[in-house]
Amino acid sequence: MDRIALYGAGGKMGFRCARNLVKSDFDVDYIEISPEGRTRLAELGVTATDAEVAARRADAVILAVPDRVMGKVAAGVVPLMRPGSFVMILDPAAPHGGKIPRRDDIGVFVSHPCHPPVVNDETDPEAKLDFYGGIKAKQNIVCALYRGDEAIYARGDKLARTVYAPVMRSHRITVEQMAILEPAMAETVTLTLLYTIREAMDEAIRAGVPEAAARDFMLGHVNVIIGILFGFLGIDVSDGAKKAVERGRTMLLKPNWKDVFKPENVMAEVRAIVDAE
């Protein structure tokens, strides 16, 4: 059983990992420098470990730190690690952007949660409200082997299924493909459009529609549109709705919006994330 060192264990993402690791069979060192993060860890009954000690004895290091400092943290940790160990990164930006130091005797595994799907079979009210996953709601994950052999992938996949539990499917893809999914697909496109959807609801409210009515109407229609467009209902949108979409595209989208997915633009998005001050 691998010994794990979780860096950033009291942070936003790290604490989600810590909650599952503390219940696992892994031996875990929790590294956290902020007083607030250490207070959160104390709620789990664990105390922070010295960062250098943890790196030297770890079989696997999870870097749950912000992308903007990932390169600096990795530069301090990777040289201390034992041969045959591996680094697990929770986002593709840093490895795709070349921020993880290279050691031929150290593996690099990348994994990211898909988060619980909108269409699901959850019946527990708490699971229904577990939007991020990793607590009660089931979710899928994506995994990639950036450096190392198949044994590193198997160990990484096992660790990822633990920190993101409960997990339904683990999809194996490449780091380049993961960067297409995020930031390009999930953030540059989807998050931007969902901001627009929320702003559209706010505009309806400003135009005089009661807030509760606008919110119920919006969330209900998002639900049924997902059912139609993702093939759950086996029907098509109405002809009138298609006309509205044709008009909406000319008003809301640039003709070349799919250029977001060109490799050079994906890399530009990654650089903006990992090189941010």
C-alpha cells in the first residue's frame, strides 16, 4: 500500500481529498502551511507533517495546490522524492504547460473529477446536493499517464478512485485531451455560456419577471434541454425553438468560436492559468 503525501491538504481541493483519504487504508502525511487550513485538518483529527519529511518518504505525492504556484511547489518537492514514486496532479494545466520537473525515475499521473452528472440516479437528498462530488454523490473521473509505466498508471488510478470516491467510471485519456476538456470545453466554453445563461435570467428579472418565476422557469428549461440535446428523451426541439437558436447564434456567438479548441489556443489558455501571478 502506497504512502501518500497530500500537499495543500487544508485547501479547497486538498481538503476534499483529505476527507476521503482519512477514511482509506493509505498511510497519509498531510502538508498544509496556512493556519486556516491546519484548523480544517484538525476537524478531521489529523495534524500537518513537515513538507520535506513527507516528500522523502512518500510513494505518491498529491499536489493539491493552486495552478499559479504549482511549478514552484513541484520544483521543491520532486527532487526530494524516492525513485519509483510518482506525483499526482489534479488538473492538466501544470503538466501540459511544462511546469512539472522531469525525473526519469519519477512518474507523473494526472486525474480530474467529472463531477456528479446532471442526469443521475441519486435518491439521497444529501447526495443530490453534493454538486462537486467526493462526499456522497457518485461521479466519473478522467485519468492520464504523463510520465512513467503502466504500474504507475494502475497505482494512480487506485489513488484517484479513493480521493474522488464514490467513483463510477474512470476514463483513460491523454493530458492533451484533458486540457481540451478543461479549460477549453468546461471553462472557456461551458462556464462562459452558463454565466450568460445566469445573466439572461437576471435580465428577465430586471424586465419585471418575478425572481422566483424566472429561476424556476430557467432551471426547468435547462433540465429539459439537457434531456433533449444529450439524447435522453429521444425527441428533437420544436421548429420554433430551432428558429430562435438560429437567430440567437448570430447575436451571441462569433462564427469562429470553435477556434477555442485549436491546440495553440488550448495552450494559450493553459499558459494564462499556470503563469498567473
